[in-house]
Amino acid sequence: FTDEAEALQLANDVEFGLAASVWTSNLGRSLRMSKYLDFGTVWINTHIPLIAEMPHGGFKHSGYGKDLSMYGFEDYTRIKHVMASLDS
């Protein structure tokens, strides 16, 4: 990809939306990208950490609703979990 818009278009042009990750040293870019990625979980500079208090579930054809938290009861919302590692 040549810019953020193209990267988002390529990433979002899929049938499923369980999880995605953004790898960059630019915090502003990572937060901007996570806002527009159509995935239920977005990791920033990391993969796979799940916290019991935070919702886990996908968008699009990657399931309905959220597991692992009280958000599982909110059937009519779209909750996005964004986690960033700021140590790098």
C-alpha cells in the first residue's frame, strides 16, 4: 500500500472482521487506523493479549456479540477493543 487510505481499504475489504493489528512507531497513526479498521479487536504493536474485563468478538461475518465481559449483554452495540503497547 502507498498510504493509510489504501491500507484501510485493503484491510477492510474482507468478509470477516474478528481482529487486526497495526504496527507502527507513530501513536497518532495507530489510533487513527484503529478507529477506521472494521474489526472487533485491534491490537497496536502486539498480538493476542486478551483481558477478561474487555469485550472480545468480531464484526461482519465474524460472529455476533461480545464474549468475556458485561458487553456480551449489549446486543445492539458495536464495541471495539483497541490495545496498544507503548513500550517500544
